[in-house]
Amino acid sequence: MRVTEPTARETEPDVRVTTLELFFDLVFVFTVTQLTAKVAGSLKWLTVAQALLLLGVILWMYLGYAWLTNVVSPAANRVRRTLMLVGMGGFLAIALAIPHAFAEAGWVFGVGYFVVNAIHSGLFVAFGGPGAAQAFLRLAPFNLTSATLVLVGGFLPGWWRLAAWTAAVLLQVSTPYLAPPRGLVISPAHFVERHGLIVIVALGESIVAIGVGAGDLTVDLGLIVVAVLGLTLTYLLWWVYFGGDDERPVAALGRVDTAIRPRVAVEAYGFAHYALLFGIVVFAAGVKKAMGHAWDPLTVPEALALAGGVSIFLVGDVAFRGVLKLGGVRLRALAAAAMLATVPLGALTAVTQMAALVVLLVAMLYLEVVFGIEEMPD
């Protein structure tokens, strides 16, 4: 059966990333900040797993808004702007609840999430045009079910809450395959730019972590060195993702046949970006813990946060590049493994490990440029 694309009038494909969308991103900054603080506050496996689960729940709907604004201009009229503001309020409630989401604030997280889902669905159906609305309605039962699991889970105790929210994430991961998002037109330029801004916002959290980690510490040579190394690593992660050429992903997504473009978009900008963003959260937590301890040995969890965050980011980038066929994934996969080899260096000093991470990333990027690896599809 041939799927007919919605018309340009229906999907508003020429909509640009608006200042309202950037304003919306401010809430996501706070969400990432809260997740980073949660991980940095207790570098235990259970806490990290909880942060991973919370990010999965949050990201599904946050990226859902990126898909929404790809077909619906959010600032076109007062009704849309008002609904977007209500959605932001829901995300703010979610962010505020993160520190105690598995304790007394679970119900706030659940209610906030349900509101966010309802606003997203309403905007899609009301303003997406017949084609987009019809395509979205195939996904709606799954979105409603996962949102209900999050809502109900917020009122359940202990492990029941964890089970309900885990089921919600598993359903979200399965949804694109149970109800493929056929019929949704994707405007590559807006879509790529929108998700690129999400990565920029998240990377900004690494810089925020430097300032938060410094706090009331004495500004001395050690503090400056760690701050500069943290900033350098953040810049290198930016270079890994953007590569100095913002148009390559646009062209790559544009080359994908429109019939399968939604599935490719889910895998490249959904699942792969889940790893990218979680890597940033873990890395930022590691940087935060290293502040004020430049010449001190790191604990194993702290060293793992630094190296593991960069490694997870690279794994996400490998998946992203692989799906879009951007090439150069082998070297980056090897680099992801190599980052973990710096963990023992953390037992010397924080500076030693951070410097080693810088050297490895620079070496990887240097090899790509000199030998043109990034231009060679794998």
C-alpha cells in the first residue's frame, strides 16, 4: 500500500526553529541539570539506573515535541503558544520532581508527564493537518498507555513504581515498530537543526556543571586546570557530533526515501540520541565531582563517570552515524572502548584522567581529518 504524504499546506514543512522552541528548551536545560545532580549526588548503580529510566521517559515526550514542531508551527497563533506554555509547565513539574521521583514526588512526575502527553496529542491532532493527524492517531493508543503507566506508577509504592515506569519505557521503545509512524513528513533541515539544538542544550549542562562544581571553592591553579579540561572535553564532544559541518546530516536524512524516513529518524534521532544525551549527563556528573580535586585521586565511580560518559556519548554517535550512513564508525567505536582504559588513571589524579581523555579524543579526530576517515562510509 502506497502512503500518500501530507501536502505542504497540511504539514507546514517550511517552518523554521522558532524562538518559542528555544524558550521551550530552557525547561529541558533544567531537566538535564536535575538528572546530572541526581547522578552526581550518588554514583551508585541504582541511582544511575534510575536516571537512565527517567531520561528515557522524559526524552520520549520531549523528542515528541520536536516531531510536533516539525509539522506544526508552535508560534502561529495564540492558542498554540498557550498550549506550548502549558506543556512547558508540565515539563517543569517533571524536572522539579526528578530528585524525589522515586520517593514522595512520584505523583508530581506522573501528573506532569500526563499533562505533557495530553498537550502534545491535542496539538498534533488539532493542527497537524489530516495526513499528520491520521498518522499520529496510530501512535496515540501507545502514547496514552505509556503515559497512563507513568501516571499510575507515580502513585504506586517502591518497586511497583519502578516496574510501571520500566514498562512505559519498554512500550515507548517498541511503539515505532508496533505502529510505524508512516505518513509523517519530515523536513530534514528543521528536524536536524531541532535535535542539534537539543544536543547543544545538553552539552551546556557540562559547562554548568563546571560552575556548580566550583561553588564556593577557592579559585586556584587546580580549579582552573580542571575547568579548562572540562570545557575542552565539552568542546571535543561538540566537534564529535557536529564535525564542523551541520549540513551533512541534513543531506543524509534528505536522501532517505520518504516512505522509510520516519523509521530512520526514530532510530537516528530517537534511540541514538538517548545514548548521546545520557552520556552527557554522566560525563557532566563526573566533571562536577572532579571540581576541587584536581590533584587528588578519584574514586572508581567518579573515574567511571568521566570515562563512561564520554564512551556512552561515542556509542550514541556511532549509532547515529551508522543509521544515517555518515561513515567513520569503526574508529569511533574503538575510541569508545579506549575511553574506558583511562579509568585507572583516575587513581592518580583527576587531571591525569581528564588530560588522557582529551588526548584520546584529539587523536581520534586528528586521524579522521588526516586520513579522511569521516568521509569513508563503513
